[in-house]
Amino acid sequence: MRKISKLSATALAMALSITLIAPLSANAQVIRTWENDDKGFQKDTYTNEDTKKSLSEKDGFYTARRNYDPLTGETIDGIRFALESELKTKTIATKSYNETELFVTSADTAKLENFKSNKKGLKVKVISKYEYTDPSEIKAPFYDYVDKEEHAYYKNINGEIIQDGSEDHKSCPKGADFGSYIVRFYAKKAGTYKVSYDAKLKDGTTVKKKFKVIAKEDGAAIKSVTFGGQLLDVTVDTDSFDKSDRVWAKGYGINTTSKKSGKIRVTMNKDFKLKKIEIGTPSIQKTEDIDRKIVGYTPANSEVDMVDGEITCTWKKVKNGKKIKLSEVDEAEVGVYSKDTTFSKKSTATITYIRITYYDKKNKETKRAYLTIEKTQK
């Protein structure tokens, strides 16, 4: 089965079936944008697009909590973490071993334990775990971000933002203890389950946490995506591969076409709402300095507009079921070259990026999926 990528908790928490491009962040619900101030310094702004809450370095807010998470290979940004919404409901597909979720401790929590379901029909297993215990004799205060007056803020285990007004942030949780967990959920039959786990706080107390898991035969958000009436991606397995049903070019493979344009249609599953479809064309610029020729992507000012953290696109919103024109921008020459170098490079196909933004009605969260279609070049 081909994989549809869901830009949600992390790359390890993806269980849809669209061509994987890349995760944006620990949670695509919180979007980072940036711009330079009058002195040329980059200022980041973080916005939860569902709650609309926003924090910006332009207003004097700066991240203080930066844990490196070896499970994801990412650094956890404190402001982003504080703005993320808590998991309330997770929808999964039955008979799938790819249904996972990432859990990270809050500033007041040392570790998470005892993940379990209220019914035997759902198996819950921690498949990856990283725990760090602060060895310091004198524990330093731990928090997520500070404001321009140096007040410290942290999100506690209940999702509340706590402001610390004491000198040297002495009332913040003590110690850099940290836990990161990837939990897998498996159900043979459809049903609704409740999952609980224990949060061991740094002060020695324990808080019981709960959320809901809904298992469905097709638990993906996106049921299918078609181009020109043929499948780009679908969330169900088939016993045989029928080229007549797929976007396919002889000698190139699936998701490749010689057509210049075609109608795109996205079909969502129940409990998920399509918000918008956008078509991305790679944005490339050529520059020169003293001894180099540089072919690179145009600088972006939002992480959403970048694919794989590097490829910048120009995005155009299109209506579902309407015709789109495929990109003819060749990315082969992207790189840095000496001015003494003569080069000419061409790809076998040009890539059009498709960004699908949708809303998870059960968890009340906006998410995105990215996939590609390639136009042949002979």
C-alpha cells in the first residue's frame, strides 16, 4: 500500500495513504511565519490557526524551552509547544499497524507511564521511548517562553498557561527532566475506545490523563485524490495494481503523466472536512556573488509554504473538481556552482506540489497533507 502523509504530530505519527513529502513540525496546527525587523534580524511569529492565539518575537516573546527530541530528530520549540492543542480524539484505521501518536512531557512533568485502553479490542503499546532525568543537584527552573519583561510562562499538564512573576523564575517547575513517547494503537474491529495514561509530575504527584480513540475501517482523513479522473492516491488496499485506474506514464511509473493539465478532485472521509486545495509551483531564483553562481529557491516567510523544509513554492488555491495546469519548472539546476563552471541539467520530470488543508471534526484541529504529480520530460 502506498502511504498518504498526514502532517500532524510528527512524521512518525502518520497513518494516511498519500505520497509522503515531509512533516512541518511537531504540530501543523501551529504555524511559524517570519519577517525581518528594521535592523535585519529575523522575528518569528507562531499562530494556532484553530484557536487563533498567537505569540511573536516582534512583541518581545522568546522561546526558553528547547529540548532536542532524539525520537523525532527535532528540537522542541517552547512557544510552539505552549500553543499546541491537547489531543482529545484520535481517529485510526482498523487492522493497521501504522497508527501512532507522539506524546511529549510538559514543563511540569518528568515522564509518562501506563498507556492503556478501557477495552481489549484496542491494543496500546509504547513502541519508542526516550526519558531524560536531570542529574543536577540544584534544579534550575524550567519553562517554555519569556516576554520582554522577562516574565516566564509554561504550559502545565492540564494545558493551562502559567505565568511566573517571581524573581529568577523560582516558582517554575524545577529540573530539565523530559520524556518523549511514540505510542501505537491497533484495533481489529471498528469501535470507540478510551485511552488513559499517568503523568508523573516533577513535584512527585501523578495526574491521570485520558483521550478517545475512534477506530474505523477507513480511518484516513482523505479517501481519494484523482487527476483527470484517475487516482493519484487512495487509502484502501487493492489485490492488484490496475494501471488504467491510476495516474501513470509508460516508462516513468505511477503519479507521472504526459498531460499538461487535468481536473483534480479530493474526496474526504466522514468526520473530516476539506478546507482548501492549493497547487504549488517551485519558486526558483538565480543570483551571483564574487565567485559563485547560485540557483536556489526563493526565500519564504512561512514554513507552510515550504516543502521538505527547503523547497519554496508559489501556491494557488483551486476549487475541487476544477482543472489545474501542471508545473513546467525544472528543479535540476538548484545548487551552488563556481563562476568558472559551465553546466546544464535537466530532470526527467517536473513536479507539481499539491497541498490539501482539512479539518478534523472530532479533534477540532486543522491539518495538511502534501502529495506530488510529475509531468514527463523527454
